[in-house]
Amino acid sequence: MSQPKQRTYLDLVKACDNYPHVDISQRPYSQDDQTALYQLLLPGDSRSHGFMLPSIVQKMPWTSNFVITHDPSGPRSVRVLDPSNGADTANAINAAFKEVIQAASDSKVFGNLIRPHPEDYKVLGANYDGKRVQLLRAAAGLFGICCRGAHMTVYTRTSAGEIKVWVPRRSRHLKTWPGKLDTTVAGGIRAEESPFECIIHEADEEASLPEDFVRKHARSAGVVTYVAESAAGSGGELGLVVPDVLYVYDLEVGSDVVPKPQDDEVEEFYLMSVEEVKEALLREEFKTNCASVMIDFFVRHGILTYDNDPDFLEIVTRLHRSLPVPTRSL
């Protein structure tokens, strides 16, 4: 009997960046094609700010502030209207999203809108006269907009210079990825905050790390980007197109700094050697996108290199996938 193929770091990265690696905007659009996506269009902007599944478009209780186009001769689209006629476009869009999401929540057509957390995500690349466009975080995946997260890896060094990483285990009662290993500190970025401000409050809530200490010592270390297809562990609708950008940070601490859970999202922290982290990664114990963040940490710290992994170039490329939605406003 043949042995199962051993998992690789590239396999883990692909498990995160798992939406078909094609230009989404070039997919065929036909009324007979049940997989063709709908582009989310905003007023005065021809760029696609999200991609929606036909099943979601069909079930959404659309209001008069949206125009749905099913034309087989051109892209399918969901266009948000501006009833303010340019007087206050951002607030008009935000109100339109709020109304339709509330209608969907009231009708209970989508499980992830049942008792959602009352915080918004901003639509990356959408800005009108200095005002942001935003919608309920729990609905972001339904509209296929790009989500933003911030992840910080906290690590220390032994007297011999060996890196050890603080790794939390997610509480088993969580709706998403219960019991999985995670990044030391991580969270979704609220519409009104910057990635670093997200790290500041998450570091306090999840790991009891003081604000002054984190502000002084945390270091920005780049981004990880991917496009995922929502899976069972996400806790919501399956098969959604989820572009994502994770802003990553490093925090090197002394042996006297020990993260401690403060909220109910973390079960406990482990101080793991690099070898222990590697083994846990390849056993698929990490939350999917956190595996990619850890692999990116390995690349940046010279643990994973061209010389020790034949997939190095593809790994690095896949960790920084071009996103199918705009990341800057017009």
C-alpha cells in the first residue's frame, strides 16, 4: 500500500490561496453558466470592487438602490446607485448596504448574518471626497469585497540564539476554526482603524501585551495576500470569493514577556521551537491563513530559503498574490 504524500509548505499556501488562479474578471459571463460571477460596481467607478456568487445574488433581498444586470453579452453585475446624485455618495452607498444587509438579516437567508458582531469593514479602494465606503463585517464575504486583517508574530531567542515562537490555540467554542493554532495576535481591521491600531487593541485583548510596549517594539514586516474560497471552517456561506490582505508585524521579546489570554478567544499559549512549529504546520494544526503568515515569517527570518525548499519561488509568489479588486481609490 502506498504511503500518503507528505504535505509541503507550498500545499499549505495553496490551501489558503485556493480560489482558482485565474483572472476572475476574465471569466465567461453567460446566463447558462451557473458559475459566472457578478461584479460589484460602485457609482462612477467601472472597477469591480467585489465578486458575488449567482446563488447569493439570487437570494439577496435587493432594494431599489441596487441594479442587477444578467446580460449574457456582457459582465453580470450588481451596481450600487447613488440617490444623493453626488451630494454625499459615500454615505448613500453605506446606507444602501446597511438597508439590504438588514433586510437579509431579518429574512434569515444567510447564516452568517444571524447575530453578527456590530463592526464594519471598509471597501478597499473606494473613497468619495475623503469618505470611506463600508459595510457590515459579517456580510463582506457575501459581496466578495477584499477583507483586511492584521497579524503579529511574537517570538523570543534563547541564549544560543534559537528562535522560539509564541503560538496560541483558538478557543474550542469559537464559530470559526475552533481549536486551531493561530498567529500570536491577529484580528480583522475595523473600517475606522489602521492595521497597526488593530494590532494594538488585539495585543491587549488576546495576549495581555501593554499598549506602550507594543507601540515601541512591534515592527511592520509587509503583507500576505491571497484569494480564498470560503470553506466549512469559516463559519458562513460556502464557496464565496474572499480576497484578503493581511498586514504582518513582528515583535521580538525577552524571556520575561509571556503572553496571557485576556478574552475568551484564546485557550492557551505555547512557546514553540521552530521545529515544533514546522511539525504543527505540516500536520495542518494551524488555521489556514495563519499557516501562510507563519510561512512568511520563516521566509523573512531565513528559516525557509531557496536552498532548503524546491518550491521557494512559488511559495513567495503565492504569498503575495495580485488581488482582483482595486486597492487604491481613483
